[in-house]
Amino acid sequence: MKKYILICFALILAILLVACNDEESTDKDPDEQEGDDEIVSPEDFGDAFLDGELETIYAQLSESFQQEVSFEEFENLGHQFNEGVNSYDLLSETPIRGITEYQWISDEGDKGIRGHFAADDTIEVLQLIPLTTYPESDEVYTENSYQMPVVGEWFVFWGGTNELVNYHYALEVQRYAYDLVIYEDGSSFDGDSEDNESYHAFGEDVVAPLEGTIVSVENNITDNTPTVEMNGEQPLGNHVIIEHANDEYSVIGHLQEGSVQVSEGDEVSAGDLLGAVGNSGNSSEPHVHYHVSDGSNWDEASSIRIKLENDEDPVRGETVTGF
């Protein structure tokens, strides 16, 4: 899971708009205050943006955003982005540490909008994102049917077939990966955000998603301090890779240091304990990374879209149940 960082930029590649919280207030002139009493709800945002209600939306953006991006720049970008779009559909809704992320996708699936709304409906982040799709591989599922390698109900933080809902999608080796966390009361942790023990997922059981043979194990990588550090040199962290029938390989990463209970060559059945959820590798908080590859060298292989039991096909913002 990539650490999410908000940076104040006026324009990034002419399509990325990001706003930061700023406790300092600045006076607006009367023209800027027009429409301040009007609020576009997240449910209506897609239609309002497409219908050109950009002045109302602009008034709803944070003050830091407005300081960096003029209304004229925002209006020009909005009109350009809307060209060729007939509708935006709300794709996902995800609580993230005090704000709610909403994402919309165009009718052709080639453009996406990501917005972070505060409790008072101030828009703290707004991104206009061109989307690349891979329809051929999207239609190819694993031959085997799998269950998620967890026990109980989990929240899908990343998962799906576009970069809006799944940041892995841009990379062939991880395109159809899932990142799973546990949410309670709208949060993945309770307490100190820099303490792994504060996270609901940390230490939870990770199990085999299907019977197979263990072909790769790593168990000695130190867990990261959440929100502070990540280990990009050992991206998968502590992990288990399982060979299944039909030359398919489950890749399960970011396990807790010293928790792995299996060794290379072991035969496992579906639901057997593999280890515990950790925060090792390229990970900013405790979670489970899971994808299926067509080769045992995961960083050289291609990810395959996973056929899950009960025909589940979860995306970011939804919940899934493991064993």
C-alpha cells in the first residue's frame, strides 16, 4: 500500500489537482464568496461537474487549493476534461482517517475523478485522472477458484480493474492484486498511528487461499513503523508464495516478522495457517497483499485476475469474507 501524501501544487501534468488543509484563513473578495452557501453533495458531484457547475464546486474547495489554482485555470481544466464524457458514475466510497474519498468514472471508462470530502463537505483533494485499460487481460480469470487468505470480514483498500480503485493496476506484475485491511468504526486503527499494535489487522491470521505447495518463504524482514517508513528495496516483505494446479501461484505479502509457519516444500490445504499480518516491505500500515501470478518469480510474472469463490469480484471500498 503506498503511503498517501497530500502535496499542494497548482497543476501537476495539467490533470492533477491537490489541496492541503490550511488552518490560516484568507479573506475572499465578494465575487469569490458567491455560491459559498451552495453545496454540491458527493452523490451529486459527478452530474454537477459534467453540467459545468464549476463555480459552485470551486467555492467548495479548500482555501489552500484556491490560493494555488485560480478559478480560470480550474474552469479550463474542467471543460477540457469533460470533453467526450456523457456521464460520471460513482464508483467507490472509502473512509480514510477523518475524510471520505469518493471516486467517479466516465461512461467510457477512460477518465476518473477522485475527491476527498471533509465532514463539512469541503473538498480537500480533487484529482482528474486519465485511465488506461487492459480489456484483454481483464477478461482472463484464474482457472482455479480461490478464497481470500484471511479469516472473517475484511475491507478492500485496493482492488479492481482500473487505477482509481486499484493502484496496482498500472503494473502488469501486480495488476489484479488486493490490499486488505480491517476497518472498525471507519478506521483501520485505534490509538497511536505510528504503532503497529494499534492497527486492527496487525497479528491477524493469514491462511492458504487454496491447496498447494510452498515454493518461496521470507520471514526475517523487520516490520515498518506505520506512516513513517516503507521498505522499497524488499517490496513484498515477509511473504509466502504457493504453487497451485494449472501453473498458478498465490503471492501473499507484508507478513509480520518471524510469524511465518511454513517452509519451502510444505504441502498446505485451503485454510491452513501461513503466518500473521504485518507491515513489512513496501507497506505504510499493516495489511495483507494478495495476488495470483502465472509464475513463481512474482516480479517477472504476470498477475491474473482472481476467480473467487461465490463469484465475488470486490473493488475498493467493499468488504470481503475469507475463511
